[in-house]
Amino acid sequence: MLKQENVKIRKIRPQDDLTLAKIIRNSLKSVHLDQPGTAYFDENLDHLSQYYQKENRWY
């Protein structure tokens, strides 16, 4: 079990982008959602740190 004191929440950094995109795409693929029209093909997925820096975008 993960203890709460070991969890650190921070803003997404540019160096996180590729890892996050890979995790999300692998998760979508595992449930057969690697299809056009899903987040799997969203170009913003490769640049989440930039996407969420804009006003009124939260993660």
C-alpha cells in the first residue's frame, strides 16, 4: 500500500511529456482504444506540459 507521505503532486514538466504520453497510450491500447477519434491520436498528448499551461486548463 502506498503511504500518503510518499505521494508528491507537482505541475507537469516538459521532461515528463514523453513518459506520460507513453503511459496513456499503453493504457488506452490495453483496453483496445488505440483507435482514431480517441486521445491515443491526439497531438496534444505528446505535449501535455504545454497544453496545461494555458488558461482554464487543469489536470
